[in-house]
Amino acid sequence: MTAPIHDAGWRFDNSYARLPEPLFTHERPTPVRAPGLVVLNAALARELGLDPDVLRDGGAAVFAGNEIPPGAEPIAQAYAGHQFGHFTNLGDGRAILLGEQIAPTGSRFDLQLKGSGRTRYSRGGDGRAALGPMLREVIVSEGMHALGIPTTRGLAVATTGEEVLRATPLPGAVLTRVAASHVRVGTFQFARAVDDRHLLEALLTHAIGRHDPSLATSTETVLAFLDAVLERQAALIARWMLVGFVHGVMNTDNMAVSGETIDYGPCAFLDTYDPATVFSSIDQQGRYAYGNQPLIAHWNLARLAESLLPLVHADEDAAVEAVRGVLDTFPARCARHTLDGARAKLGLSNAEDGDQSLWDDLLDWMHATRADFTVTFARLAAAAGPSVADPAGDPEARAGDPEAAAAFAAWRARWQARLARERGGVEEAVGVMRRANPVVIPRNHRVEEALAAAEAGDMDPFQRLLDAVRAPFEETAANEPYRGGAPAGCGRYRTFCGT
């Protein structure tokens, strides 16, 4: 007999709920009509110290918000944000933080219900979520995790037995999201806007204790914290760029100080390479285009720095000068992380001065030829050997473009000459490339197929896609259908935030 849900292994210690109350409000999820568990991440449950068998048997009520697990202290967090450049006060309008689960390793993880009903911050919204966007978050976040990119993750998705009204009525669902924390740049903006130094200090102390405990004894704690956040974000954005990921809504409330990817609303992956690619239906000006992501991250981090100014120095000019010294390092950090990753994608273990131009020239060729981003790099290993290969695949599509073929042949000759200077030789370089270049990503058309089937009651396509993106570097018979590029005629892909 399965143990009661209260015996699933819950171990909560809710440090955020001990902060001053302007940073949150006590809330409870709104119960739903008919909870049903459709997704459970058993491996993640075990990492958290939870028993997946118990959760499968009785977890639907918890994951839908009808039952509060022992030790949880449900709250909705307050935060602000620059949304498409415009500042506004926000907060968890459709999410409730159950609490912080202490894993067997001693690490602390937020468990948040997304789509759990109205809160004080709902601003007229219904506080609910549709099944499709919640399943999208599971697929993409699990794909990102398998790619080695820091990310929040989905522990479970529960259906509600109720509809939500968007453009059309859709089946409702609640996602249980797991995060190192939900402290955002926008959380610090909110604390600064309240104009309460003690509140700002309390939030900073909490964030340092959560993510950078070694900084507690630093002589310049605030600047050291800012520096640590910049470094995490530089590494994160570089990793996004290296797999062709487009976040889609890089508002400051969607930038976590933990360095994790958070909020998978209008996100997608590049098919053909184009730095101007935008997927979000609401990003009419291309603010959050793929190629703009490093610039926007820098802009967002400047908002964090502004929020911290009162804690840096009593004299504002001196404080601005101090934070600028940290902020100005971001572009170089991001470029360094990107080039380090680019070298791996090209099979390079050593560093040479010409590596940046080698990378840039390949991207220029891909842009000019509308090459598929993922397929190009996945097949690049074949071009490392003696045969002449077009890494974008489909040589017939290039047959009528001798100029493009010649340009790639010239680039390939430079690249092979560069590989020849690697200590490990071509064989080792190919191994490096295969570990750095995925063959499977959450392809946009595959994601849409899986979500449409799930909304119609068939979860099998979702599960097959989920299995495929969890092993992105492996070529197997099962994932062969997920390894190609977008089919002809797919058209311009558009995503929506789900609210």
C-alpha cells in the first residue's frame, strides 16, 4: 500500500517567508474541480528527496493546489520589472511559492505552483494557466537541463478539470516549478522602489545567503554580489547563444540572480540562423531578438546595479562610479564565455587569436545561406575529415549556389588548418564537437505537435519528445525523427506568453 501523500518526504524550511512582508503576501492556491496528474518528473523528485511512487498515487491534489504539504508556507512574491523597457510593479499574479524543500544534499529549492489562481498581484487576471504552455515549460526546461544550461525545472503538471479562456477555451493546468530561488532583478527593483533601506538590506542578505554565502565576509559585499550575478548571467547568455535559444521575454522580472533560465513563455530555438529572429507575438520591435540577448542582459543588470546603489556608498556619484566599474566588464565576460563555447563547437581545445574570426565567418555564411543552426553544427564533425561536406545538410539545396559552396570550402580549409594545430588531432576534435553540439533540441514544430496532441488528450507525442530532448547528444533509432531541421513550408513561427 502506498504511503499517504504527507509521507512523500517533504522537508520545508521557508527562509523567504521570514523576510519583511512587503516582499510577499500570504496566499493559498485556489482549489480546482478535478485534479489529475499528467506529468511527474520522477528523477527530479528523487533529487529533492521526494518519493515518486507516493507522489504518483496521491500527488495530484498537492500539485493542483487543493492540498498543502506539511511544512509548506504558501506565499506570493512581490517584485517589479521593466517589461519591454517600461517599469511597473508586478508580483506573482498566477503563482504561489509553497516553500523551500531541503534536498538530501542540503541544497535548498523553491517549489512554486504556476497557474494556481488569483493573488493580490493578479491585476485583473484569472491566475490560471492552460495545459499547453505548462507542458511547453516542461519540455523546454528539461531540454535545457540536458544541454547543461542552468534552468528552473518542472516537477509535475496537474490538470484542473476546468477550462481557461484565452483566444479560445483551453484545458487548465498547474505546473510545479523547481528553482534555486525565485529572486529576480525585479525583486531588487521592487525593494528599491519601496524606498526602505532595511528592506533592501534584508533582501540582499537573503540572496547572498542563498546563492553566494562565501561573500558574507567580503569587505565589499554589495559589489561582490553584483560581480557574481554578472558572471552567472554572462555564462548563461553565452550558453543560450551557443544552442540558438531565444528566450523571448527578457524583462527584468524574468532574470533570476541565481543565473538560472526562468520563464518559458514565448521561447523557441532557431531553425535557420538569423540574429534578428524574434518568436514572441508581442515583440513587435525585436527588442528581445536572438542577437540582442547579450545587450538586453547588460541593460537588465544595469537595473540591478541601480537598485543596489544605496547600499554601495552614501554618495550617489561614488556609488555609480563603483558599480559602473563592475557593469562595464559584462560584454567582455559574455564574449569570453561565448568564444570558449564556440571553440568547443568547432572542436578546438587550445586558444588562438584567429578563433573569433573563424567563428564569426561561419556564422556569416550560415546567415547568408539560411543554414539550420543545430543541424549545421551537428554535422560539422563530418566536415572535419578529408571529405568535402556541406554541414547544413541537403546538398541538393546548394547545387544551384556555387558561390555559397565555394565560400564554405574556403572556410573549411581555414578550419582544417586550425584543427591541424590541435594537440589531440582530428579524432579528439570530433569527440569534442560531438559533446558540444546537440543533435536534438526542442524543435518548434515538434513542440507544437506534442502540445496539440496533449490538449486533445493524447500524451504519447509529448512523452516521446520529452524522452528525446533529455538525451540531446545521442543518435538513436528512437530520436531519429527529432534530429532533422524544420520541414519545408513551416512558415514564420510565433509564440505566445500564455497569460
